[in-house]
Amino acid sequence: MNRILVIQTAFIGDVILATVVVEKLNQYYPDAKIDFLLRKGNENILEGHPVIHNLLVWDKQNRKYASLLDLIFMIRSMKYDLIVNLQRFFSSGLLTVLSGAKTTVGFDKNPLSIFFSHTQPHRIGLSGKFEHEVERNLSLISKWTDEKIAKPRIHLLSSDFEKKTPRGKYITISPASIWMTKQYPLERWIAFTDRVEENTSIFLLGGKSDLKMCEEIRERSSHRKIEILAGQLSLRESAAFMTGAIMNYTNDSAPLHLASAVNAPVTAVFCSTIPAFGFTPLSDVSHVVETKENLTCRPCGLHGKKKCPEGHFNCSSIEIDQLLEKMV
């Protein structure tokens, strides 16, 4: 194969987990030009990637469908030998079907999968064999590679380490999530920081939209060595910063996968979602903490919700000791 395209235009965590496909394909086809299609705003995480030949960007916020049409024509002109579609939505299916590629592969849940050259089942749920998302992604290319699991990988540059080089022992906390029911409550994050030893610095990570939450944690915590880096670091710089921490604390969200991709120690807090969905951390030192209560309402959904459907949010009843005991 000479030209390959990998499609993943969902959220940043999904893009990070898609890197396993790029790495595996490069292992078997080192001379192939591998391109990657992602949504606008996620480019930073793959910039300078030594394996990816070309980044294609879909602007979903501006001229969404006109941009989609432009992409279709561009992709057709590339004459790909293989297109690997990691998404299960109509738009990515349309790109794949109209690509003109010699071979196309994707999940059977894509509404246009009947027109793909090859499909694989996308198994996710509460029963049966546990499959991590990277296993599901790699199953799409096992016909041309192998069935061995691999880890996501971000290739950091020396410039990614320039912003901040803290001295001494520190942890990071990425306290926010797009979905409220995936987010460990603010009060519990504050209570956690109160109990972190004073000789351990705490750095709060996230985007600009997370600043208010981070500021409240710092203002209300009794810990005297808390610094806010939310909104100051790029995703790559955040990943670089995580590599020096004795532990990185996240929700079931993108920072979890960011830590996995640079093999940084990580403890992921699962509230409304569950590990069985297949989005657990993959670092050599990684932990999952969740409620010890047997809740019939958990999980309430695959992606989390804006508020607890039951009104009690008992799935967040995770004891502070559960987080503290994971600190190395």
C-alpha cells in the first residue's frame, strides 16, 4: 500500500486513541504515506507527528457541509489504497464511500457500512468480553497487520517541555469534563487537595473554559502550593507536564488518554460511566477509582449527561482515600 487515510473527526480523546492505528500501520507499511483526517481544533495534538504525512482538517463549525464537500473532492484526488474509518456516523461514512479508495474499512454500526469493503463489529456494553477502544480500533486493520494490542502515542518535541519545569514532587489534577455526570464534584476535588501533603505541589490543568473551576479549587483549598495552568498550556505541553508528575488525576475524559499516550502515571475517576465501556487508562502505572455502591442506575449513558437523571448523583460517592492511596 502506498497511500492510507485514517478518519477520526470526533473529540480529542478519540483522536489520541486513534494513534494506535497510525503506529501499527507504519510498523507494517513503513514506506506508505499515512494521512489523518480530524476536526478543526484538534490539530495541535498530532502536529510534528513523524509518521503522519499529511493532516486533513474538517471545519465543522464554519461551512460544515461545504467543507465536507471540499474534503470529498480532495480525498478522491488523493487516490488512497486504504481508508480506515474509525467513526460510526453518516458523515464519515459518506466520505469513505465517495472516496474512490481501493479498499475501505469501518465499523458495522456506521449507517453506510454496507458499502465498505470490510467491516468489523463495534462491541461496547455491559456483558461479554471486555474490549478496550484501542482493541476495537486495531480490529479494523488486523487483516493487514496483526491482532496484538498497542498503546496510543503522542510524539512530544523538546519545545513541548519549555513552558514549565517545576522542581520537587508534584501531582496534576484535570478537574473538569464536558459532561457533568463524568466530573468528580468540585467539593470532592477541594477535599482531596486539602489532604495532599504540603511538600507535594498541585497543578491544575485544563482549557480556558475550566479556569473558573480551577480558581475556586485554589481559593477554597487549604493546600498552600496550588498553581493553575489551565488555559496556559497546549495539549502537547500539558502531556509533557504530566510526564514529570508522581500522579495525574483525571475524570473519564481526554486528559486520561493524554496521560496514556505519553505513559505518564494516571488515576482516572469514573462516576456515571464504567470501565467496561473500554476507555480505561493504559499507562504502565494506571488506576481506576469508582464508587463502591451497587447502583442500578449506573451507567446512565455511554458519554455522560448534563445532570444526573435520578437527581442524586450517587455515582460520585468516591472516597478521598481511594484517590490518596493511588499516589506513588
